Amino acid sequence: MRTRPLKVALLGCGVVGSEVARIMTTHADDLAARIGAPVELAGVAVRRPSRVREGIDPSLVTTDATALVKRGDIDVVVEVIGGIEPARTLITTAFEHGASVVSANKALLAQDGAALHAAAEQHGRDLYYEAAVAGAIPLIRPLRESLAGDKVNRVLGIVNGTTNFILDKMDSTGAGYQEALDEATALGYAEADPTADVEGFDAAAKAAILAGIAFHSRVRLDDVYREGMTEVTASDFASAKNMGCTIKLLAICERAGDGGSVTARVHPAMIPLTHPLASVRGAYNAVFVESDASGQLMFYGPGAGGAPTASAVLGDLVAVCRNRLSGATGPGESAYAALPVSGMGDVVTRYHISLDVADKPGVLAQVATVFAEHGVSIDTVRQQGRPEGDGEASLVVVTHRASDASLSGTVEALRKLDTVRGVASIMRVEGE
Ligand SMILES: NC(=O)c1ccc[n+]([C@@H]2O[C@H](COP(=O)([O-])OP(=O)(O)OC[C@H]3O[C@@H](n4cnc5c(N)ncnc54)[C@H](OP(=O)(O)O)[C@@H]3O)[C@@H](O)[C@H]2O)c1
């Protein structure tokens, strides 16, 4: 074993970074044996230097992250600050000064992954980011390496623990969205500002990263269709139950049409209770990968948290250090297929639509005609009079597979009917 240590600069020492530092210390001997050289924490960049950081030598702590990555003797920079800047500049500066980079930064990778990969390649360095998608769950490496000989057709998963916790609570207790969010906040599963999670931004960033790797194409955050889950109601869950389904916030990346393009989307969807994703409870994540030769694979585990995320970071650190010692680099960006990203209109799926309609004869036929005119075939219809006898009824229509464009046209036309008082909810039905 080489005795000269590989030097690691840790940028950020918060939820994830503090666990990375802890594991680097407590597992130092095992890491050295696995890598073939010891790894040494050479510096820790933070924003608030006076904060007590257990297990961290205070002399290593600095607020000057730029000086740390420019030192010239750093082998690997671990970026766990988050956000776009200064993380992006620090990562490119690290490459320029000879370091490889491990990052957990989904927002940055989804926005600027191509440029960062190009910078890594230009300087002959590694860029690894297993922790950026679904915490501890190995996904990037299986897609980049284990499935490199297969053809992935679809990636479908729950990649945000906060929203899964909220939806699971709503499902199991009948709670409304706000009540379930309050509980998630009280238990530390949701941040004080939960926007990134509940509006689907976090899941969309992960979908962009997964789609790019799975389909060997460039997919950016802006390419991902996104709907949050704040509008999901207890009554949507009741409808889902009637259909033998539950509701999950899903990230779905798939080949579109004849396979000449891809789509990436994040939205709440009904999935059958028999689907393995339906049984993913609490804050857990799970991702289904469908490919030509392997068939269906499912990856399951904790998608966030300091230690689970640090596990993925450490796995990358070991890989990058090994590459460093052998003078090689690992897989870089693979975007040779260059498939365009189609809009949501090209997505084909099933739909569950709840309408408030006039409770009088002929309405059902009128509604059915609108669906037929737009080429959307109806699977089932259920009409319920309301107990209060207000002259309205609820009509629940479940369609066969249709394009999102056809469904949008149908809904637009339905809204124009005098007998349709309102479109109470539209939800896609996936996983069948
Ligand atoms: N938390 C998770 O479960 C999880 C899961 C998967 C991926 N990630 C990703 O991991 C990254 C880190 O997340 P986190 O939860 O650990 O964040 P965090 O707890 O907020 O920690 C951020 C760290 O960065 C430091 N920092 C902020 N601005 C800085 C600057 N300008 N220069 C130097 N240091 C700076 C902070 O310093 P102070 O300590 O002085 O404030 C803090 O130590 C993010 O990209 C996140 O998306 C997190």
C-alpha cells in the first residue's frame, strides 16, 4: 500500500459533510485498505467557522473554499455545499488545479452537468455524483456501468422522501395535505420552506440527471415537465382507493413514440396497490428501471439523510481515489445518442378525471362524445349523485392510454360544456 496519503478537501460540513468527515475518520483503515493508500482530510470549507464541529480538527476549517481548492496538492474535492454558486466555480477551479470531484449537488448537476463534465474531461479528472440522486441508493453507477451493455427504456421512481412521507401519511390516515405537511415538518422530514420538495423541483433535478444517463443524451432541468403535489386532496386518495390504487409523486423518464426522443416528467400519479412502488412507505425512495435485456430492476432505500447520503459520497470517493492511483479516469458523460427531449404532449398514459356535472339525463353521453372526438378511449365511468341533491353529480372517468395532448384537448372541450360545472381533478395513472 502507498503510504503517502491522498488529500481530500471537504467543501461543506453540514448534514452530509459532517457525516462524510466522520466516516472518513472512523473507517480510515478500511478506506485505506480498499483504496490502496490512506486518505487525509486536508481542509474543510464552511460558512460559519466558529460553529463547533465534533470530530473535526479546528485547524482544518476555513471560510476560504477557493484557496483550499487552489492549493494544488488536493487529490479530491468533495463538494457538499449545495446550490449553484459558489459550488459551480469551486468545482471548475478544482479541475483546473488538478483535483477530481465528488459532489452531491443535484441542482447543479441538473442545470450544468454537461459543462462540468466537459471541464472534468478537459483536465483529465473525474466527476462523480452518486449522492445527487436518491441518497444512499446506488443508481448512477448501475445506470452508467452495470447497465452500460443494455438498453434502458424507462426509469420510474419515487425520488423525494419528503413528498413520499406526506403522501403516505395522507393515504394511511386520511389527513389533508396541510396536516400531513405539518407532521412532516415537526418530524424533520420537511424543511421550513418545503417548496423545492412539494413543488417537485428536487425530483425534477433528479429526473434530469437520471434521464441523461439512462438514455445517453443531454437532459436538463428545464426539459423536465414538473407538477407538484400540493393540490392532491383526501378525496383524490378516496378515488384512488376505489380504483385499487394509491398516489405517489413520481419521476418518470422514458423513450417516447418510436424511441426517437425521450420524455422526463415529475407529477403525482395513481399507481395500483399491486405495483412495488405502492408499498414504498414513509421517507423511503425506490426506482424502477426497465431495460431490454434485464427486464425490470428495482432499487430501494433511504433517499436522504446525513449518513445514507455520505455512504454514497464515500463510495464515489473510494472509486475516484482508486482511479487516481491507477492514473485512470472513470466514465465521463455519455451523451452520444443525443436524443431530443419531447414535450409533455407526446407522453402516453392513462388518466383519472373527476368532473362536477349537471345531474340530468344525457350528460354522460355528451361527455363521452367529447372524449371520442379527441380520440381518447374511455375505460370506465362512474356517476354519483350527491347526497345534498344540489342538482349536480360527480362523474369519474378513467381512460385507456392516450397522449397528454389529446387529453388536454378533451379537458379544454369539457370545460366549455354547459353541463360540466367543473373539472375537479385530473390525475395520471401509471405503473400498469
Ligand atoms: N441532506 C440530505 O439528506 C441530502 C441528500 C442528498 C443530497 N444532498 C445534497 O448534499 C449537499 C449538501 O446538503 P446538506 O444537507 O449537507 O446541506 P447543509 O446541511 O445546509 O450544509 C451545507 C454546508 O455548506 C457550507 N457552506 C454554505 N455556503 C458555503 C460557502 N459559500 N463556502 C463554504 N461553505 C459553505 C455550510 O457551512 P456552515 O456549516 O458554516 O453553515 C454547511 O457546512 C446539497 O447539494 C444537497 O442537495 C443532501
